[in-house]
Amino acid sequence: SEEPFFKIPWIDYLKLRGGYGISGNQTSRYKSLSTVASEIRYIFGDGGKPVIGQEISALGNSNLKWEKTAGINLGLDFTILGQRLTGSVEYYSTTTKDLLYDVALPDITGFSKIASNLGKIKNKGFEFILTSKNIQTSDFKWTTSLNFSTNSNKIVTFIKVFTTDYYSIFYR
């Protein structure tokens, strides 16, 4: 709206904006590795020395990947009619791939969960904000704001995680 070629008298301000980015989310440290706990497990005979035993305390998943979210947003900010109406319109869309999630395991395995990459989720929406200055004097101000938004979350792909691949972790 501040460019010399833009001469529309009823538009006071107009700005088009857009953005794109990718961010990552890593699982907590060492979830891709199994952890081992050491404790006193046995005492042999009367007065015998304690023997330390070790066991796998948390199951790791060496196939873990970073969770990645790519997003795009497009927006338009405006002020019109002698600054009586201001507003913003925005569209956004994000896609998360390799969603990180702790999957519950059957108790028979000896473990309660395993970190996994489950699938892909898409989130998109639209936002609209409009504010009007109805009355503005030195003693009284009246403004009205209207907000409208939509948001849609969709599971695009979902990987069935409890397959023979996970059974093979226990029987290698």
C-alpha cells in the first residue's frame, strides 16, 4: 500500500505476507537404544556375597527418525475506509511426518512401551479477524471485533506398528 503504483483511495494499508519452514523434533535422548539396569540380584548361601545382575530396563528402537513438520502460511493484513476497518485473513497448512509416539506393548514382552515413528498428520485452517471503529470521540470509544477460524486435523497415513517386525526385536 505504500508503493507509488498503488493508488486506491479507500485502502489505507495492505500487506501480503507468507512463510514456509521445516522444524524437527527429536525423541528424548537415547530412546533409540535399550537401557540396562544393574541391581543386586542374588546372595548365594549364608553370609555369601551379593551378586549383581543386569537386565534390559527400557526397550530401544534403532529405526527411530526425527519427526519433521513442514508448514506454509499466507496472510493479508488490511486497513480500509479511513482506518475504520482493520483486519487480517490467513491460511495455514502443516504436515508432520514420522510422528513420534510411545506405542504400548503387551505385558508378555516384559516392556510397557516402545518409541516409534507412526505416520503422517496434516493440519490446515483459515483465520479471519475484522475490527471496526464504530464511534470514536474524546469521551467515548466503541469498537467491534469479529473472529472466525477453522481448523482441520487429518491422519494421512498411519503405520501399523505391532507387526512381526516388533516381535523380531525380542527374538534376534
